Amino acid sequence: MSGGPEERLEALEVKIAYQEQAIAELNEVIVAQQRRLDELEARCQALRRELQSLAAAGGTEADIPEPPPHY
């Protein structure tokens, strides 16, 4: 990084601008992923409730699959 203080300052400002843009883009991705995760969790809960209501309406416990161990 040769040059005077003004050139060095400008180079740092450019780097910061690119970093701020990258952080904003990454934040958008994280927010979209969290929305999708929340949606999938809600769907999973709805399916679980539906299975429980079907079991209560006449199904047997053997008809309902066990949730995976990570739940």
C-alpha cells in the first residue's frame, strides 16, 4: 500500500464500503433463511397436530411414526 495518506485513506474507505455491502447482503440471506425456517417449523407442528388428531380419531400408535431423535 504505497502512496500518501490520502490514497491510503481512500483505499480504506473503498474496502469498508465493499464490506458494508457484503454484510448487508449476508444479512438479507440470513433473514430469508430464518423466515423459511419459521415457516417449515410451523408446517411441521401443523402436521404433528394433524397426525395426533388422526390417531385420536381411530388410528393406533403404530400408525404414527416416531419423530427423529433430534426433535
